[in-house]
Amino acid sequence: MKIYLVGGALRDELLDLPVVERDWVVVGATQAEMLNLGYRPVEGDFPVFLHPDTHEEYALARRELKIAPGHRGFQVEFGPDVTLEEDLARRDLTINAMARDGQGGIVDPYGGRDDLDNGRLRHVTPAFVEDPLRLLRVARFAAKLGRWGFRLAHGTHRLMEEMAASGELQTLSQERVWRETAKALAADTPSRYFDVLRRCGALVELFPELTSLGSSSGHGEDRGPDDKVLIRLDRSAASGYDPGLRLAVLLAHVEPAVAERLLRRMSPRRADADWVRLYHQCSAVLTKVSNGASFMDLVECCDALRRPKRLEGLVRIAQLTDRPLDEPLRSAIADALDAVGGIQATQWIAAGLRGAELGETLRKARVEAAQRYFEK
């Protein structure tokens, strides 16, 4: 039995990146041997075990044979006769197909270290085309590693074009597509994800809603978000926007009905989808803010008195659209929100006001309190 550290943990170590989780491959062992050593089995299509102390995942080495369309159309074989090289061969990219043995030696049968040193995203074998999920993963790694200058190898790009044209992307569940997309949105350069998908022809298959944004070429399968939109998306990442705000920046550039269609189809986290919907609901009101009354219209649109972070988020999204707010207006909005937040209905209730009269009086007081911040 031999145990190797594999995949993303080794890749990230070699890049001096934080390692989130470690995965291990066990060669030359059986399921019975793993159980006898105290490893706990994990339910799934192939044998994976949790270490009794660290709870990290240890998988028996396996090989795959394509037998049906789609991401799950594989026959998986495992056992003590499966070699490490066979296990690594089924991985997507060479930089993910390296292993480290117990003595610290690197096993690199497919040239992953050289590709890592040269910023190259390259497929392991021609069998890359057999799993449509690999196309999305490569696009995501382009986003994750974009700030280090990683680029697709030409041969890998050609295979991805073949995959996009084959129709196999349609076998992926919307949930699986969005899982990769959400990870890409959280990356340092999320634009690379959409750019890679656009260039290989996959964007029109997976996100037809985004083809309405135009592109640098503007025709055929190369349609998609143009450079302006993608630059803004990367600026949102550089500014520390959370993924929901980043998604809103991207979808701020499409029609509300189109954005809603994508949200319903992909079902992102509700909190993330809410930012998109909130921006489309309130953006027109936001751009009209110029005095106390229009400010209160905005406050009511986004329920900012109860949820002030929503107004802050709206302003941040707007800064990366065609209608950003200038600094004096942003300051006025922030100061006015603090001022009106301190005005409560208590005194008017004590004076006997109720119903519509109370609401009108309270709003008038808040408009007057906000107005002075827009007169500076």
C-alpha cells in the first residue's frame, strides 16, 4: 500500500497558496484493508474513506471507462492493480495530475510541474473530452489562477471547442453548472471564466442570457460579455465585493426579465439572487436621488431603514455600471441614512397620530432631515 497527496492541495502548495483541503490516493489497497486500518467509508459511486484522526478523504486509485454520454457516463474500476499513473490520467489538467509520496518526492507523469511553472492550463490526455464538466473546471481554474497569468494551451482550447459543439454540455445539471460558476465568481479574476467559455463557444450553450451583452467580436458563438463588463466584474473582485454583489454587477448590464430568467434557471443562493433583483428593482430610483424626497423614495424601495446594508450594497453595485454616483452624492446618501434612521414615530404616536396621518408626518420629518445633506 502506498499513499499519495494529490490534486489541488499539491498544486496550491507549489503555488504557495493556502490549502483548503487535502485529498489522498491509496494505491495497492483493498476496501477491506482500509476498513481494518480504521478508515470510515463514505457513501458514493467509488470507495472513498475518511482518515480516523484527520478525517481527510482517502480514495482508492481508480480508472475510468466512458460508456455513456454526460458527466456520469463512466464505468469506474478500482482495486490494488490500478496504478497511480492510471488514476492521475483521468484528471482534467496536468497541474492537477501530480502526486507527492510519503518521502516528499513529486510524481509527475504528465508534465504538470512544467505547466505550473509556465502558467499553462493543459489537458492530461485526449480523454479530456469525455467529461463535459472538465470544460467548466478549466474555465474556473482560468479565473482562479488568472492573476498569475495562467492561459489555456492551444490544444486544450481546441478540445473545448469540440466539447461545446458536441452537445454534451447539455447533459450537465443546472445545479452543477452553477456550482462551478459560483466558485468562479468568488475567484480573483472571475472575468476569465466567462471569457474562456465565450471563446470556446460554451457560453451561448450554458448562459444564452449573457450573449445579449455584446462582445469584442460581436458575432457567432463568440458573443458574450464585452471587455467593459468583464473589466467591471474583475474590479468588483479586486474591491472585495462578495459573490452576490459580483453577480449583480455582471447582470446589471442585462434587461431585468433576462436576468430573472437566468436566476430562475440556475437557482443561485437566495442571498446572491436578491442582490440582482434589488438592483434591477431600485436602480432607476437610485439614479434620480437629488434631494430629501427622492432619497426617501430610494430608502423605501430597498427597505434601508430596516436593512441599511442593502442601500450600501446598491451604491457599490452602481459604481461598476454605466451610471456610477459621484463622491458627494455617495456621502450625502450615507449621511442622510444615518440622520433619518434616528427619527422614530414615538413622539407622534404619543401625540395621538395614527394610520396614514402618522405615516405622512413621519415621512415628512425624514425628508426634511435628509434634505440638508443634498443642499451642500
